[in-house]
Amino acid sequence: MLSSTLRVWIFALAGLVALAALLWWRAGVPPVTVSQTVTAPESGTASIGGAFFLTDHRGQRVSEAALLGRYTLIYFGYASCPDVCPAELQNIGAALDLLAQGDAQAAAPLQAFFITIDPARDTVPVLAEYMPNFHPKLTGLTGTAEEISAAAKAYRVYYSKFEETPDAQNYLMDHSNIIYLMGPDGKFLAHFGHGVTPEQMAAKLREAQK
Ligand code: NI
């Protein structure tokens, strides 16, 4: 039979072991933030990008083959986004303009893709109306829910519908806010986070084209 003192000690020891295990587990678990679930390009640049099959805002089917031979900026968002998406698309358009104003002979062909993460609302006609607000070299891409999901997965883009939106038609989407720069070989070159200026993007593109 154990003495009560020994029992207390065993109990305390078990408690300490449990606490240590908990602390160790917490230390190993990254905090769940949007940027963690979205993309960590620094830790997996090689695996950003890949196959996609989508439809552009002119109704043409587009695959990852469209990246070949050009530098491409890619941004995922949605046309009803109230502020962030249109601001980023304007930035991308401004960066394309800055590059066009530079040495035209040195510039490799450039293009930009806006891939919707809200295919339910962003149909081809909706994007056909939306895209001309920005830049002629900016192509809107949509697809079925499955096609969009596959493209987002390839680019490690997170998106989800805000469930608390009261109106079934006027919902908001939560999504990654990252602009990718892909090279003429179709492979990932760089990414830009929120707050990047058109000048910074243009500088990076110029550098990549050297
Ligand atoms: Ni947005």
C-alpha cells in the first residue's frame, strides 16, 4: 500500500509531466493565422504553381501553358471585393504601365492574371465587365468550383466565404492577398505581399528580365 505522501508525489510528478508535454506541444504548433494557412512561399517556392484549366473573361479556355514565354503576375481575388482586390488590380495595372514606359526592347512580354476565388458569382460575363476597369494586359480567369479549387491549391491560395454575411448574394470572401510573379518557364519567381507598390513590382520584373 502506498503512503499518502508518496501518492501526492506521484500525482504532482504526473501533473508536471502533463504540463511539460502541453508546453512542448504548444511550442511545436504554429499559431493559426491566415498567413500560415495560406502560403509560405519562403518555405516552399518550388511547389508554387502547376497545372490549371480555366476560362478567361473572353470565354477562351486557358491552361498553365499560357504562362510559357512570358512573365506573368498572378493574383487571386473576386470581383465583388469592396476594397483590397480592386486596389491590388490597380497596382498590377500601374506596374504593367511602368514597365511599358521603360525600354520597350528590353522588356519581355508581360501579362497578368486575375483568378477568381468566387466562381459562383464571377462568371465569364461578370469578369468581361469587370476586367476593363483595370488594364488591357490583365486577364480575368474563372471556372467551375472544382477548377478554381485546383488552381488555388496549386498556388497555395486560401479562400473561404464569410459565413456571418446575412445576405446570400452579397457575401464577402476571405482570401490570401499575394501577388505571384511567374517566369517565362512557368515557374515561380517571386511573390509580393500586401502593400507592395507598383514601383516595387516593376523593379522586380525589370530585375527578373535581365
Ligand atoms: Ni479581395
